[in-house]
Amino acid sequence: MLLSGTYQLALCRRTAEFARPIAMGILNVTPDSFYAASRVQTEREIALRAEQIIAEGGEIIDVGACSTRPGSTPASEDDEMARLRFALRIIRREQPEALLSIDTFRPAVAKMCIEEFGAAVINDVSEGCEEMFRLAGSCGATYILMSQQPTIERTADLFALKIRQLRDCGCRSIILDPGYGFGKDLMQNYALLRRQEELLEFGLPILAGVSRKRLIWQLLDAEPGNDSSLMGTSVVNALCLERGARILRVHDVRAAVETIKILEACSSPSA
């Protein structure tokens, strides 16, 4: 059953209210993201990808310019900023009303994106730092807190600690990301998924980011770009939704929106 009830996200100078789960579309301006088909480099590619995310029903565009795939070497801060400035100018021109999330662990990069391009969500895979927390609090952005911990118990402990720190820094709009694929082996991901619903005790929206990750294609003896990885992603997304996720961070927006619609129909009292 899908989790019912509305939730609000702070978007710096405004708020947005959602009554149903939503899809966050991934837009990578990196040359080395793990899923090659997600990489966009040229002005035309960026514009088309942003248009596709919105046209397929994505509510948020999550823009990343520094790969966090296992074994990758992070781009320099200057390179990350340059890539984001190039991409965000195009996205803002083509999709001026789009809700933008910035996938970065660097406070200076997040600050630039908020101040220059009106980004309103910080998607930080690093488990955060005080400087980033203070930035989110001072500008009124939504902060996505991700766990790299291997178990539900350690994830819950981390969330309890970091939520207090975020609120002490003035951040009131927080999304929890269990961190599928980060700091976990194959079966630890599924052990966490089985108990994901326990994280609802924090009373905050949960984001699930499983799209085409190793936890899917390795289990299915596939590759990130295979159809098996897309079908597997849809199955795991459905399980995440049934266990309380309200946001799906995905490469394949249409498939995620369709998954949400099907689960909504199953959850309807008239079904």
C-alpha cells in the first residue's frame, strides 16, 4: 500500500506540497557516470534531457556534475562548478519553472547553484557537514540526507544524529535517503529494503535511489543499460514505494511515473 498524506518541501523562497509520490529525473553532465546513457554533454543533449524529464512527468530535475560511482575520481570543484553553470543556464532557459536539485557534496557548489540559478534542493551523498547544513538552513533549501551505513540500525542512528544537527542549523525541510548502493554489499541493500518502512518513524519523506544500480543488474546478471535493469528497477521502485518512499530518483522517468500510477490504483479504496 502506498503511504497516504501530503508533505511539503521548502524551496528557498516558496514551498511545494505533494499529495502523492513523485519522480526525480537524473540529468548527469559528467563524462563518467556509471550509466553511460544518462550522460549529457552538449547544449542540445542537456536541453532535450531536461525537456524529457518534465514531459514524462518528473517533478524535480536532479543535476549532477561530479560522478560518485564506485572507484571514480571526483571532479575538481572548479570543474564541477563550470559544468553546472553550463548546464543550469540551458535548463533555466528551456525549463524556467522546473524545480532543480543539485547533486553535490560541496557547500560552495551548492551555494552557487542556489544563488545563481535558483536551485532549491541539495542532494548530498556524503552524509553531510555543518557547513552544508548551515547553508541549507540559511537559504531555506530542502536537504536530502543520505546514509552510507550498511544496516538499518546504523542508518537510523545516523539519521537521528544528523537530523538534530540539521535542525540546530535551521534546516526544517529534510528528505531521508537510505543510500542504496552506497557502503553496502549486494544483500545488505535488500536487507535494508526489507525494513525500509522502519525509517518512517522520523516523520520525514523518504527518497529511494535504486535506478539501474549494481544491486539490480548484478543480481540479474545484466548490465546497467539492459532492459533487465529497467524492469528490475521498476520492481525495486515498487517495493520501495510500498515501504514508504515518496520520491523515486530515476533515469527512466516514464517507467517510474507508471509504477507510481499502478500502485496508486492498487491502493485506491475502489480498486
